[in-house]
Amino acid sequence: MKYAIFIRHGESESNVLTILASRNESYHLTNKGISQVKRTASQLHDLDIKSMYTSPVTRARDTGDIIAKELNLKPEVREEIRETDFGKSEGKLFPGKISELTDEERGDMGIESWSSHVNRMRSFFSGLRENSVIVSHGFLIKAFVSDLLQLNSDESYGLTIRFASITIVTIPDGKLLTIGSVVLSKELKEILGNKSGKHTGDF
Amino acid sequence: MATIFLIRHGESEANVKEVLSDSLEGYPLTEKGKDEIRRISLQLKGIKFDKIISSPVLRARESADIISKVTGIRIEVDERLRESSMGVYNNKHYFELPEGGREAKGLESWDSISTRMVDFSRNQGGTIIAVSHQITIRVLLAHFLQLGELESYGLDISKGTLSVIDSASGKVSAIGSMRLSERLKSRMGGD
């Protein structure tokens, strides 16, 4: 069984300032964000990961750097998993959650639609072949998970992808093994297997 | 086997005071909590529900009463929908809870909650509304999504929100929703 581990970046300066930032920006992780990511990275330590991908946005790259050190992998930057396209709202203050807007409201603000997020992630996911860690953004991961569960925006309102949280999906089936978690359970780690290639408890 | 519309109670005095409580009495809905429930109830008007089944805890019963007034559907109470047992932390503040898992803190275990919620879901027929609590709703959703406690951390069940499951097929059609989606509304024959 192969799997894709989606990690949302840690808390960053743009989150704290509530600024919509996807392009031409350099908002780094806050100290809190760094701690969050370090904790997540330690959860991934024993897993058999072959590839790493990261969004080009600063907070994702910072997150990727910390995880890369832990896993001893070099992250490949991928445009398809970049943060939401905020259009004319880029750089604007928005204290709410983009995912909680209706598509109409997003459209009025010039922000990328729900289905566009889903399509980007479906396309990216279909190209994965081996155990991978993917550092990306909240709305993207949420839209992808919702789509896998066949839920639309209204129906998946309660689905929450926190900072530095872990969401794992099997490749290529798209079965969800964990959603927005901060700790991987012992049972799940056994299912995922460890670096030596053995599944613990399997004889 | 049934289609179950799970609604978490509205904001209560317990939430405002940041107190954990499994007691049947003592913490009524706040005005905001009543509004939260009215809002979701209006969304469900016109759908033919067979009944409303409520947790015995006050904030859930009061929520069920409001839903009943708005929709005209009768109420029953079922113990299996009750709040997680809080053990020694019952009626204590959130900040008094120590670190560690549920059982370490003497709270009702995930498996215990799961057993009673799954049992409840298997006993129902038709289309019903079930008024319950944050952890109980999350546990039932997690069961149908085949996720455990740690794996379902991303399922947030806010007050006054709607989650929908079909206990026969195991399909989850809504998770902590503020709005009943158009397609669910059509499927259920709503206004």
C-alpha cells in the first residue's frame, strides 16, 4: 500500500496578520509555527517516505525545510499545490476563512473557486507513484479531502485542517487514513510500516 | 437502518462558563444557543422526519424542543445520545483537565461512546433527527469513515451544526455543516 501525506504549513506571519498571501510574498513561519512543524516532523520520522513536494509559498517552503531535515529528503517545489489564487484580493486583509465563503462570495473577491482547488489536487495526486510527503495549504487539502468523501463545500464545513496537521490518503485509491491529525496512532504507524520496510507485528 | 440528521446542541451556560458537564440538569441554552438551533431548524423545515430523538442532557433537550416547535415533529429521549461521562472532572473547568488521553483522564473512553452511538444508529428506521453532543457525533462519524480518535481530529462539530449519515450504507453526507446543502435538501424532498 502506498500513501500520500498532506501536511498543512505551520502558523505564519501572514496567518497572524490575516493577510491573503499567495504570490510575491515572504511571510515566514512564526516561532509557534516552527514548533508545530517540528512536532509533526517527529511523527513522520520512522516512516518510509520516498519523495517530498512543497508549495512555492514561503510558509510552505519553511515547513518543507524543517521536515526535509528530519526525513533527509530534498523537497521538489510544485506549482500545482500553491496556495489559493487570491486574484485581486492578494495582499488584502481577511480575518475569516476562505473555505467558509460561498463560491459566489469567492468570485466577487476574485478568489479561486472550490472546483478549481479540487481539480488541481486531483491532477497532482494522480501523478503520485510512491510514499510522499506533500506540504501545502489548508483550503487545498480540505477541498481535496471533501472531494474524496464526495462532499461539497456546505457538506464539509466541519472538516478542519489545522496548522502542521497530517492528512494521509492511500495511493491510488484515495482512501483516507487520517484527517487533520497532530499525532499518528500506534495502529496507524503499524499500517504505514517503517523505514526498514517491515510492518511491525507482521511475521 | 436510517438516515440520521445529527445536530449538536446550541451554546449553553456550560460552554460559556467553560465547564465540562455530563449532568442532566444545570446548564441551559444561552440566547445565542437558541438562535443557533432556530437557524438550523429553519433549514430542515419541509423535510419529512419520522421523529426527533434527543440526548437526556438539558442543553440537548432544549435544542430538541426548539427544533420540534419549528418543524412540528415529536420528540423522544434516548440515553445512548448522552454526553460523554466526565468522571471526576464533571462540572469542572476546562483548564483543570490534565494532559493525556481520554481514559487517563477518567473520561468515558472512545470505544464506550462508539458502542452506544453505533448501537443507537442501528436501531433506527426512516429519517430522523438526533440531538446530541460534540464528541458523540464525532465518534459516530469517525466510525462510518473508519477513523479512530486520533485519525478523526480534523472533524470539528460546532454548536448548532448538522451532520448526516445513512446507517445502512455507511455513507456520510455532511460533517458539521452550518447549511443544509441544496442537493441534500432535494434528496430529502425539502422546500
